[in-house]
Amino acid sequence: MSEILYDVQDGVANITLNRPQARNAITFGMYEEIARLCGEIRLGGEIKAVIIKGAGDKAFAAGTSMDQFRSFTKPQHSIDYEETMDDVLQRIEQCEVPTIAALTGACTGGGAAIAAACDLRVCDERLKFGFPIARTLGNCLSIGNLNRMSAILGTARVREIIFTSRLIEADEANKLGLVSEVLPDAESCRKRALELASLMANHAPLTLRATKEALRRLRTQGPDADGTDLVVECYMSEDFKEGIEAFLGKRKPDWKGR
């Protein structure tokens, strides 16, 4: 049985974490496959948006599969793991099309990190989100991971949930802006993720990519980050010309992603 399921329908790619018997705990191979899939998507191609979800109804992903850590005997093992995680999360974050995480049930550890790297997150009412590592594994998050989480939740909240090892539930997640919507169950959560993906698949792809990349640069480089290349790419694009003509001609634009 494949641990990652992948299909593309009507311009939307579905990446499914497929270990429901283990609450979709993520193996190293699964991380690599997610990074590969997100890294291969190119603007202007068949894929217009990506949904990442977990198989079954119990969990999006209950962290990294813990048995893999038994082989960590040297300092380099831990460094290599966190560097790999940072690369995986950056591949998701820099995917050239919008990404949506459909969070059903437990979303902890590596699962929470993947969700935070997506552009949008929706959840069902059973959401349990966090990093309970202070009472379970005793490891830590990389600075890159903490930076990303702090941009979403704020530094004080990140410190509080890690220090207490408590999990954020659906209503709080919605109030904090961690998720944009709370749905009643897993089926409606996945349906809403598809609706959002289909909506964005019909929007100007260069606008969406420029926005997500500019926000990433602001987070990692600060307020002096340069986005001149993004401005030029959008304004000098065929899509911008098409947008002007479509608007003036009172018709729907035909976006090409170039």
C-alpha cells in the first residue's frame, strides 16, 4: 500500500497521507515524496492548486513516525533530520500554486508543521493541533519551523503551547487565524478544501504566487525584503494584459500563468 496517494482532477492535485492505521504518522520517505511532488509543480501547467489531507477520519497526521528516531546515535543524525524537515516545509511553502491543508482530527508534530507551511487551512470540529514534544519526545523545533509558526500564532502563543504541551482545538484555531473555517466533520472539511482549491484554480496564478512569495520573504527577510522582481513579473505578464482586456471587454479572463 502506497503511503502517499496522489491524483489530479480538474486542475486540483490531491496529496493524501495514507497510513490511517498509524493515524497517518509520517515516515521519512513520505516527507521526501511530499517535497518532490510540491517541488515539481510549475506555474501554467495542469495543476492550479494542491490539497494535502490525511486518509481516514482520525487524523491529518500525528507527527513523524517515532520508531525512526531509534537510529539517531550521532549529532549529525539530528542535524540532518531538521535540515531535511526545513527543506520539505520550504518546498511546500514555495510550491508555485496555492496549497490547502484539510485538517481532520489530530494534527501534531510534523503534521502541524506541514499544515502551517500551506497557504490555507480548514478543519473539522475534532481538530487537535500542536507540538506536545515537551511531554513526549523531548526534541525541539528548528528555528525555521518556530519562525513559521510564530508568524501564524505569535511568539507568545507558540511558547505557551510548546511549554504546556497543550493542543489547540477547532474554535480556538479559528479565533487565532490558524484555520479559516471550521466544518462539522471530515467529509465536509475535505469538500470545502476542494471548493477553495477550485475557486483559486480560476484566479490569476501570477497574482497568487507573487503574494505568497512576497509574504514568505517578509517573514524570513523582514520589512526590507525586496519584491521588485515579483512586481515586474506580474505587470509585464501576458496575464496582466489579458486581465486589462477582459475587464474592459466585460468578459472572464483566460489566465495562462505567464
